[in-house]
Amino acid sequence: MRVKSSYRKFLMLAIALVLMSGTLSFAKTYDYRFKVHNNTKQDIKKLQVSEDGKQWGDFDIGSGIKAGATEELVWDKSTDNG
């Protein structure tokens, strides 16, 4: 009888953990990432981006992207519509 009780407790705990992990995965937000490859002979010091092709804004690239380098950039969450 004692073994069945322990088994049931373990099973209930396992089910609860599975259900909790499922809800947490839906709540996770994903970053929009993109890569920029500099195929020029000069460093890129400024980058402008636009979602609609009409309004442009500066994208923070820190100290720049060296000639021949590829950098992964992350779209800022402050620009999200939600």
C-alpha cells in the first residue's frame, strides 16, 4: 500500500511539472535576430533599418562592423507593437 501511495505522488508531481513546462514554453518571447555581413573594405559605422520601407531609424551596432565580418544583431523589444 505504501509503494502505491509513493508511486501516485511521484506520478502527480511528474504530470504537474510537464504541464507547467508546457505553459512556460508558450509564455517565452523570442528575439528577432538577423545577420549583417560586411562585404566591403571599410568598417560599417552606422546602420539604418525600417519595417515598412518608409520610416527609417538608426540601429545600434556598437563600435561598428569590421570589413569582412559578420555580426548577429537583435531587434530591440522597445519597437514591438505589443
